Amino acid sequence: MLEKLFSPESIAVIGASKTVGKVGYDTVSNLVKSGFPGPIIPVNSAGGELFGLKVYPQIADYPHAVDLVVIAVPAEMVPAAAKEAVKKKAGAIVVVASGFKETGVLGRALEEELTEICRKGGVRLLGPNCLGVINTSIKLNASFSKRIPQPGHLAIFSQSGALCTAMMDIADERELGVSKSISIGNKADITEVDVLAALAHDDETKVIVGYLEDISDGDKFVKAAEEASSRKPVVILKAGTTVAGSKAASNHTGVLAGKDTAYGAAFKRAGICRADSFEALFDYATALALQPTPKGDRVLIITNSGGSGTMAADAVEKSGMNVERLSDSLASKLRQALPPAAFIDNPIDISADAEPRHYATAIDIAVADGSIDAILVVLAPQYMTQPAATVRAIVAHLDESMPVLASFLGGSDIMPTRKELAAAGLPFYDSPERAVGALKAMYEYGVWKRRPARHVVRFPVNRRRVERIITRRQRTGRLRLGEVKSKDILKAYGFHTMEGRMTTSLEEAVEIARFIGFPVAMKIVSPSIVHKSDLGGVRLNIGSSQEVADAYDLMMLRINKHAPNAIVEGIYVEKMAEKGLEVIIGMTRDPQFGPMLMFGLGGIFVEVMKDVTFHLAPITEAEAVQMLKSTRSYELLEGKRGLKEVDINAIAVALQRISQLTTDFPQIVELDINPLIVGEVGNEPVVADARMTFARPLAHH
């Protein structure tokens, strides 16, 4: 692991400097100021003394072993310094200098040379282009940060050195205290994966907070993050988005997946609380560090003003959590204990002349009742309000079993109270919306922690058939699959399609239609035409032989007119499916995280509302159901608004089958079933149309 980086017994600084403001000066200064107990060895060819410590002209001149070496010399001198550190049998090296791969070709070559020296020497490397490392529990500050953080239980890691400093600053302001701060810089060796793995098992750390611009290895990241999240909350702000969406996506799933979806899906799988702003990063971290996670989503709001209570209730509803109606027994207990002017409902409005003890009483009664999961106290400064005394009363009644968050509205009147709130361990927010955002993150983390063990179902399928189709297509270079062949693959994986055949003659089209029975659908089959219906290449609900013949002629005529150069393989005649609800199921393969499954309701819901949801494969049954539930249009599946209920379980099974297909065959890069027609319970869903794209086979040299 990273013991020598986090817990070294001795530290050398190559490039220690007597010039104030130079990195080599600041780093030695921080080591001395923070009170590092072991030997600190400044190294500079000029020799002499620094902060009362002997300066060695070379690290080789120091007679004993050195655990950690910080290199603070210009980039071009770094490889030579790293070689010296390796000779000294250092366990870890921190390179703070910039001028590496972030600057272009020459810098990249330097970084590769440095990485190779460390790899050969068996030394772990942090950086280059980083701020350094801090471990408050052993008084280690091997960084050039202006700030020496208070000890505590929040671990910070960041790809940006400047943001590391900003994060420590906010942690101090919120009285959170920091256990470790790791600036990973260019990640030449030590990446977020190593840091997450180390912090997962770090007893000093209760919450991990991170800032990332990119992820080095998707698969390893998900595993390390999942392991860390199962032990403690991990909150990450991810800036910059993937390149997954930059290829011209040819299907719905590809277009909708866009750039950032893969990270969202990966974070969801790994139980990471994803912050979408720097503000949210600490809103979530503060709540998770100071309060227990809620056991459910029932929120009670206690306030001293109707307006702020309404704002809070709106925020809770919008977040998808519940403003729980008070049970009769809870309401009557509150009525007896609170002033007669109090409005007993949820929100509980204790009224403008609420005394501090009333808040405490309401909290006690609500916690004891057991019918709610979280409490939000919203205080608006009024003439009679006593913010400081109220804080003390609330804090004295905090309970380990239930989270209590506070939103104190206002400016300078409330300012002195904020320090008290922070010091007392009560998370506070400037607005009810921010408090609810934090509560929602806590709730989702709790749900993830309580998730059932992951069990991925495997269905009996015909893999050989799919292998044959893919191999043939990759060999001939025809990598886009139209409806007919896509359906062949889906049938091999247990999907249901209507009976149909392809033909190149009008007479045969009529025969096929008679054989399979009316009504039928007719569709043009052509690798050159992506959107068949735009060119009149699709006819539905054809009811007689005469209509089949007319449709055949008309289709051929239209194609010749509008797309004279198109290759037409024939016309597909297929039995019409029963009516049902149209849904879209798809998969797009992300270069980082692998197959991402997509689900959405067909038509306007996907086209206009973009109401879709994504999940990484392989997917479990519970995750598939959760995927459906997380769309805004889920109630249409349940049969609300006068519609019939559809077979939700059948859709979940379809997602699991696609998950198995795309995990079994990495050659499939995109897949779209649009639509899958879903009927009532007991009716097999039908694939009405489908498309796939395969990867180009890797050339053999």
C-alpha cells in the first residue's frame, strides 16, 4: 500500500531552499511548523543550515535510510534527483514540480522517464505537478500548502493542487478537520484508485472527499470505489466529461448517453455521492461527516415561519423524498408540548415567538415516535428569535439514531451562530434547498449501503449462433446490423419477435403475408438506409393481398425515386404485433466503463423529454427494477392515468438479457431495441425493431 507515503519515519527534501516563497522553502517550513517528529533532511548543493537543520549537499551524504523524498527542483532536474532517491532506498517520492505531460511533448517524455525510474526502483510516485501530501495524525505536512489544516476525520484528494488548498480551507471554516490531504497531480503512478484503496482502510478517515477531472482505469476505479463506499461515505466532484459521446453516435442510446452519463452510471454503481458543484461537495461531506444516515425518506420540518417551512417542504417533495404526514399520536403529543399558537402539521410551525426549548422538545418527541427518518430545522430571524440559544438547545438534543440538519436563513444576524453550529456538529445551510440536497445524498447513500448482495442472473441462450453472425460480419466489414439480423441475435438471447420473412418478389410477398396471416407490416431492408420511415420504407397494418401488392410496388417506386443508389436487399414481411406500451432498450459501450444499458419510454418521452436512465452492465434484477423506477414516466408503466398496467418484470428481464448479451460479446458497441412492445402481465414483450453496430476487428500483425 502507501505506508511510506502516509506514515514515513524520515523525510528528505531535495531542492530545499533558503529563499522565502520558493517551493523548496515552503515545504521544509511546513514540515518544521507542523511538528513532524522524525528526521527532516534538507538537501541542497549549497549546504549550510535551514530552520536550524543541517542541509546536506546530496541525499547520499545523509548516513541513514530515508522513507519519503520530496523533490522540489525544476522539471529537467527531476529524473536525476529521483535516481538519487531510489539509490537511497526511499519508499515513496513526491514530485511537486510542474513542466511535465501537462506542457506537451517534451514534458511528456520527461514524465515517462521519471515514471520508469520509479517503477524500476520499486518506489511509489505521487505527482508530478502536485501540492504534496498531509497526514495530520502524525503531524506530517509534506506540501507547499499555505494552510496547515486542523486534525479531523475528513480525507481530501484532488487532481488539482489549488482545489486541494480550497478544500482544506472550507473544511477548516466548517470545523470539520482533515485526516489526510493528497494532491495526485498528473497521476504518473499513484492514481485515485490507489488513494481510494488506502483511505478505505484508514481508521482516521470517516468521510472521503475528492475532485477528479478524469479517471485512469474505469474498471479498477469502480471496484476500489465500491470497496471504499461500503466502509465510509465517498463524495466526489467530477469535472470535465468523457469523450465517449464524441464519436458520431448512430442510435438513440448513443446520442442520449452523451458525455457525462458513464460517470454518473459508474458512481451510482459504486455508491459514490456525486456532487455537481463545489458547493454541494462540502454540503454533502459536512452532513455525512457529522450526522448518521437516515433509515428512510420521511422528513419532518420544524420551523418558526410559514414561508420558510413551505420552501423546505417544496424542496423535499422535489427531491423525491417524503414530507411525512404526522400520525395522530405524534400530532397530539406535539400539541400538548408546544405553545397554543403552534401549527401542528408537517412542517411544524412553532410560530414567531418560539423559544429555544420548544425546538428541543419537538425534536425529542419526533425522535421517540419512530415514524420519521430525518429532521430539518429551518430558522428565519425574527424579532424574538434567539439563534445562539436555539442552537444550544438543538445540539443538546441531537440523537445518534437520526440525522438533524439546520437551515438558518439570513445574513449578519445569523453569522455568529454559524461557528457554534459547526463546532457543535450540526450541519447548517444557507437555504432549505441546500440542506435538502445534502439530506437526499445521505438518504441515497443509506439505500446503497442497505442494497441486497449483487446476484446477476444468467439465462440459457444460444451463444454459438451469435458468435457466427458477428464473426461473419466482422470478416466482411459490414459492421452495422439492420433489423432482420439484429432480431436473429436477439432471438438467440431469448427475445420474442413476430414471425416474418424477407423476399425480393411481389408474388412471394403476397404468399408470405397469406401464410403468416393478416394484418402484416412491410419494411424495406437496406444497409444504406438508416431511417426507413422517412422514405416511405415502412407500412403497417396491411390487411389484404391486394394491399400487400400495392405496398410492394409503391415502396420500390419511392426508394428508386428518393434513394436511387441505395442497395436494396429486399422487403421484410412480418406479422403485426398486438398493441402495447412502446419502450426503448439500448446499450452503448463506454471506452472507460464498458456496456451502459439504457431504458426509456418510447416516442415523446425519449425524443422530447429525454426521460431515460442508464446503468452499467452486468445488472442484477433489483438494479433493473430500480432503473425503471428512476424514470419520471414510471407511473405510466404502473397503469396510472387511466392506462393499463404493463408487465414491469418482463422489461426488467429484457434489460438483464441485454446485459448478458453485451457482457458476453464485447464486439457489440451499440444496440437499440426501438420499440420493444410491452403488454399486460403474462404477455411476452415483442421486439418490433432493432439495430446493432459491431466494433472493427483488431488487425492481426
